[in-house]
Amino acid sequence: MEFTISQIAAILRGEIEGNGQEKVKSIGKIEDAQRGSVTFLSNPKYENYIYSTQASAVIVHRDFVATKPVQATLIRVADPYTSFTRLLEEYDKITSYIKVGVEEPSYIAVGTAVGQNVYRGAFSYIGANTTLGNNVKVYPHAYIGDNVAIGDNCIIYSGVKIYANTVMGQNCILHSGVVIGSDGFGFAPQADGTYKKIPQLGNVILGDHVEIGANTVVDCATMGSTKIDSGVKLDNLIQIAHNVQIGSNTVIASQTGISGSTKVGKNCVIAGQVGLVGHIEIGDRVTLAAKTGLAKSVKKEGAVKFGYPAMDHKDYLKCHAVFRNLPELRDRLNELEKKY
Amino acid sequence: MEFTISQIAAILRGEIEGNGQEKVKSIGKIEDAQRGSVTFLSNPKYENYIYSTQASAVIVHRDFVATKPVQATLIRVADPYTSFTRLLEEYDKITSYIKVGVEEPSYIAVGTAVGQNVYRGAFSYIGANTTLGNNVKVYPHAYIGDNVAIGDNCIIYSGVKIYANTVMGQNCILHSGVVIGSDGFGFAPQADGTYKKIPQLGNVILGDHVEIGANTVVDCATMGSTKIDSGVKLDNLIQIAHNVQIGSNTVIASQTGISGSTKVGKNCVIAGQVGLVGHIEIGDRVTLAAKTGLAKSVKKEGAVKFGYPAMDHKDYLKCHAVFRNLPELRDRLNELEKKY
Amino acid sequence: MEFTISQIAAILRGEIEGNGQEKVKSIGKIEDAQRGSVTFLSNPKYENYIYSTQASAVIVHRDFVATKPVQATLIRVADPYTSFTRLLEEYDKITSYIKVGVEEPSYIAVGTAVGQNVYRGAFSYIGANTTLGNNVKVYPHAYIGDNVAIGDNCIIYSGVKIYANTVMGQNCILHSGVVIGSDGFGFAPQADGTYKKIPQLGNVILGDHVEIGANTVVDCATMGSTKIDSGVKLDNLIQIAHNVQIGSNTVIASQTGISGSTKVGKNCVIAGQVGLVGHIEIGDRVTLAAKTGLAKSVKKEGAVKFGYPAMDHKDYLKCHAVFRNLPELRDRLNELEKKY
């Protein structure tokens, strides 16, 4: 896709200084943008780059005054960062609207209701009694089981696996390798040391605007539903066990695991490689630092926890500061004992 | 699928109190069951819910005496929990027997032996010289390489990838995204700083009744076999490296990793996010707490380990109790030094 | 595939002692090799196994002197370990060259350039404007998006997902479930508590001889490129976030996560379950022990770090040695205070 710099300036309502007819086809950072790309200058500490950048066009502040010669064409706007973000969104919108229609071979069971402007990639599979909303994109090798409901504008990337009975709101994005609705890890120990599988008959319910990163797994509930509320963002390789509930607008970083039946509040921030034991409750706006292990409920809104077993963040740092000097502490104790 | 309450009562040999002709089509927990579902009351502390539940039917103890009016139809049995579990299993059996036959397009190489009552979903792939037992279910997008043997009643969910030469017993369940037999991580360092790949020519052998959670990986052996014995249950996103051996009926929770050539005993319980170094040995009935890092063998049967580097569970907790008070400990030491 | 022992001896330029006409079809370790397989004896501490092994042939040192009767045919060579490794490579080369040609149905968009001797498995998907080099193998259910470039001799195993605009060098191996180029985890917090997606418009660039383990994820850059340099080896279930850069010949073990924009040097060794925060820099030849959590840059070449927050490896071990005795330390302090 190619645009002239004039076309971009028109979208951003900016003023051109230089050659508006040059074509750009990519977007880059000022420090490594190449010829044929557009970039921006917002933070003054990057100003030096504008004199050496290979970019064809740079979005700058209306009042920017160059102190050396600039090769690139300038697009002058009121707020370069906002304009640039706007450009990213426009670019993304255009490229993502390319996929529409059906590639063959694809599989769609009888009794399936498909909305308008849907993309179904080659080798995609859609089960019986499933409904897809308008503008849904189902990439190649995506599997959508029976009795699944998917709202408008959802993007299901290649290789996503959605088990039967899943319910998904609107505007969700599921990245490659995501598994939704696999069996919870439930087994009843038997007298002879073996384990008997407890059937996992529940489902998963996702709200609106949920985004789930590559290879993350959300197990179905034993009974009832595992629930991921609207606005939740999950990074890659996360484990969400059966019957977990996650409140709206909570974000969770990569490789974190939440054990069965635990409830996480709204607007929480959970860092990477965190582990939460099962059957606990986390309040709203709670923060858990990276690699924290949480074995007890944290109901206090806004709490910040760290370490394993988890402590208040500040307390943990104080303890760790002493930990780093433990050999010295021990030596001083030895010394005191000798002196006595 | 719909049943009348009378039909359910007949399966459970229970007595009906109320409208046996009402139809139910789902199963739920008493606190959130909806009209059209059946639930149960076993634990007396949940009794209050029976007076407000929306469920159409509740399985209760033969001698249950209501203290307020109950809307739901009752099914009286000797042991409500056991009856309910029985119902879950029946339901699961019925729903899981739906998938039989072949959906097209699917791929099956020449020289493949397929048993009776097999399901091969659309876009499933079965390689050369592979055998599938009776009642095996191969969901869409499952890949089964060459020279693989899969026993009776195994369920291979959508998107499972099984490399060549894998051997799998009976009644195994592999969830979406599971990878069996990928190359072990073996590289020989060269003088120039590069690494040369060591060919990974072994395979993976799974026993009977092995269940493996979504996106878990089991690497093939360098030579010989990586072995997962009968009755082992692996949760999601677990890493099993090359030449690992796991004894029968051991259960491992999500996101744990076991490094190359380590042997784990029978009936062990390994919690989530645990890491085991390579080339060590774990005895039978050993328990490893969540996030434990194990760098040495634990041969003692029944040992319980925690922390990293791992210690006896009780010892670790005692040390951590002091860790939580380290700043105070340091202050007291400072005080003593001053006094001296 | 079957070879006579004479054929193997000819490849290794070894001398036969015994029946050269016996056929072998597999390769094994001396302690558990079966009839019909070839093994080797290099380390003298394994000598006892040569008198009991079931293997049909054993590769031994030219000067090996048996002290008891040996059933197996011997192949005498100058360096048994090197000869055996050579055999593994030959075996691997032969078996891996089997896959060539196209299995149907497969999907290939218009405008795609495919080299010589390519394998495209059934249900593989290749997008528009994509190029595949010579000898590339694309296994079933692999997805290669639009505008992707894949160099000669790459192996893309079943179920790998490669997003649009990825660039890959020569001789790379991607194992099942690998995801390359999924969106980075970038969201801008809004005043109402929701998050707005930041479009992820960059790509991923892999060098030559990169190997990536099963279910590992490499996110695309927000802008620019996430870069994995030549010779890097990634194990299974690893997370590489947006805009990360990894220097050549660095090896990373399973379940490690590297956060956004972090730069890792050349020839580093990062163990399993390690976590690196975003926007830091790691020098060349740095080692990070298992489960380390790194929150600050480590620019010193050759540094070895351990623990969380990470410390110098030796210092951490010293501190942990005192940690293990903290209850005793506390008791001694109590005692001193009483005495005073």
C-alpha cells in the first residue's frame, strides 16, 4: 500500500514543507526509519535524528524550527505524537480490512449463522449451531467448535482453538495458538493411587474488547463458566484455570498462571510469571509484581504485592535489602558472640 | 439434548417430588443454576440456596427436610454427591459419543490402519504407517506423523501435533495445542561460539489413561524414549524435556518444567511453575510446592520440598518467617552493637 | 530404513569384527539398545554394558580389548563418540530428506515464489507475496501469512504460525506450535480505566541457523523489528516480547520470558523460567541461572547472575546459605539480647 505524503498530510490536517508527491509505504521510528517511510518527532531529545534520518517524511510540531538542514519532507501538526498514533490506527484499519470472503477449502457445519463481511480463511473449521457476528475474521486453521457464539468484529487468528459452548462478546482479538475451553484440571484421587477424571461440563464466557495473546489457555469451568470480563487484556502463554473469574479492564503479562476458582477484581495489573493459588480472591486495582506467588486472598483495593509468599511490595524490598547483606550480618553476630 | 426429570431420576434410581415431566438440558451449581438445569444439595451449608435456586430439579438426600417452600422438583437419593457425579459422567459420555465418522477434506496416508468407530475431523492429518485403535477421536487440524501408534479410545483434540514414531496407550486425552515428540534441546558448542544441532532421533511413549493439558510440550528423546507412564495427568503449558521419565499416576500442575533426562517417581504431586534441573531423580510420592526450583535429586519417598534452591517444606517456612522480619533483626543487631 | 553393519562400517571407515551382514534399523544407548540397533562405547565406565547389550553392533575404540565374551558385532574406529555423532547426523539427513513435493489439499496464494525441492504438506497455507527458498519444508497445518520471506533449507513443522511480513534467514527450524509475529502487548490506559490497543505494525526478523522450540512465541515489533540473530537457539514455551533483540549464538532454555524492547547480547546462556523486565540491556557472554528475575541491565561481559532480584551468582549463594540458617541466627540473637 502506498500513499503520497500529501495524502497523509490531508488525513492529519497538517501542512507540508517539501515534496508532497513522494510516496511512502511504511511507518518507522525516527532513529531507524528508511527511505519510503514516515516517522515523527515529538520528544526534543530525539531532535538530532531529524537531521540524519532516511525517512521520506517526518511529522513535527507546527512550531518546530530546524537548526540544520533537513532532507525529509515535514508535515507540521498541532500534536505530533497524537497525529502519529492516529496514523498507526488508520494504517492498521486499512490493512486489517483486506481480509473478507471465503477461501477454500474451508469447513462450516450445517445450522451455522454467519454475519455480514466475514472472512473465513482456508482450512478454518466452524462447528454446528455456531453463530458468527458481522465483520468477524476467522483465519486459516482456526477451529470453532459446536454451539459457540462470537460477537461482531472479533478477530480469530490462525490456529486458535475454541471448544464447544464458548460465548464471546464483540471486538475480541485472539492470537495464534490461543486455546479457549479446554478441560479444567480436575481429577478425583482413588484408593488405588490412580485418578478419576471429573467431567468438565462448563464453558468460557468472554466479554467485549478482550484481547488474548498467543498460546494462552483458558480452561472451561467444571460447571458454570470461566469468565473473562470486558476490556481484559491477556499477554502470551498465560494459564487461566477452570472457574476463574477476571474483572473488567484487568491486564495480565506473559507466563502468569491463575489456579482454579480464583476471582480477580477489576482494573488489576498482574505482571509476568506470577502464580495465584486456587480459590482466592483479589480486590480491584491490585498490583502484583513480576514472579510474585500469591497463596492468600488480597481483598484490599489498590494493594501492591511482591515476592513469594507474597508480601507488601515495600516490605519485601526492605527484607530483600537485608537479605543481600546476610553474610555480613552473620559475621557481625559471630563477632558480638566472641566479644561477649 | 433434553431429558425429563423423570428420566434423570430413573438413571439415579431416585424418588421424584414435584413435576417429573419438566425438561432439563444442562447441569449447574446450586448457587447459579438456571431454569432448565439440574443441580444438587449435599453440603448442609449450601441449604439456603435450595429455597432460592432457579434450577428445575435438585438432587437431595433421601432424608432432606425442607424448612421453607422449594420451587424446584426434588430427586431424593441415598448420596446426592455421588449421584450428581454419576450424572456428570453420563452426560459427558453421551455428548462425547456424538463424534464418529469422517469429515472431509481430511488426509490419511497409505498404509494406515484405522480401528472401528473412529472420528476423523475435517483437516485432520494422519501419516504413513500409523495405526489408530478403536473409538479414537481425531479432531480437526490434529496432526499425527508417520509411524505413530495410538491405542483404543484416545481423544486427540483440535490442533494437537504428534511427531513421527510416537507410541500412545489406551484412553489417553490430548488437549488442543499439545505437542508430542518435538526435538529435544540438544546442541554441541563449537570452538567458534556457534552451536551444532545434535540430532534427536528418539521418540515419546505414553502409557494408558494419560491426560495432557492444552499447549503442553513433550520432547522426544535424543536416543531411546521420553516416557510418561500410565495414569499421569499433566496440566496446561508444561515443558517435558528429552529423555525425561515420569512414573505412573504422577500429577503435575500448569507451567512446570522438567529438564532433560530427569526421572520422576510414581504418585508424585508437583504444583505449578515448578522447575526441575536435568539429570536428577525424584522418588515416589514426593510433593513439590508451587514455584519450587529443584537442583538436586530427592530420592526419599514422600518428601515435601519448597523454595529455591529447594528445602524441606517446613524448614523453608521457618526460614521465610524470619526473612519477613529481617529489618527488625538487623535493627536489633545494630542496637546490641551500640550497647556493647 | 535398514542398513547392514558393513554399510555402516564403510560410512565410518571402521573395521568389522563379527557378522557384517546383520541388518540394523535403529540407533540406541548401550544400556537399553535392542536387537537390530547400533550403539557405541566411549566412556570406560559404561564398559560393563558391552557384555550384556542386546544391540546388534557396537562402535568401539580401535584398541578396545574385551575382557569377557561380546555378542554384538564390533565396529572399530579411531574415536567412537565422533563416529557415533556422525552416524546420527547421517541418519537424520536421510530421514529428513524424505519429505518433498506437495500433498493436497494445500493452499498457496497468487504471487508466491517457491524454490526447488520444497515440501508443502496437506492443509499448509502460504499467503500472498511470500517467498520460500530451496529445500524448504512446510509441514501440514503450518500457516505462513502475506509478505513473508523464508530462506533456503528452513523446516517449518506442523502447526507453526507465521504472521505477515516476517523475514527468516536460511537453515532455520521452527517446531510445532511456534508463533512468530503476533501482536506485541501494547495498550494505552484511558481516563475511564479501559485500555486502547496500540497498533503493532512492525515485524520479526530471524537470522540464519535459528532454531525455535515448540509453542514458543515471538511477538512483532510495535514499529521496526523484533530481531533474533543468527545461531540463536530457543527452547520450548519461551516468550519474546515486541522489539526485543537477541544477539547471535545466544541460547535460552524453556519457559523463559523476555519483556519488550530488551536487548540481549551475543553468546549468552539463559536458563529456564528466567524473567527479564523490559527496556534493559544484557552484555555478551552473560549467564543467567534458572528462575532468575532480572530488573536491571547487566552490561558487564561474562557476568553470571542468579536470584530475584538478581545478584552475582556467588553472592546469591552466600546469602542463601545464611538464609537456610535464619532460625538459628535469630535464636542466637535472642540469646545475646538476654545475656546482655
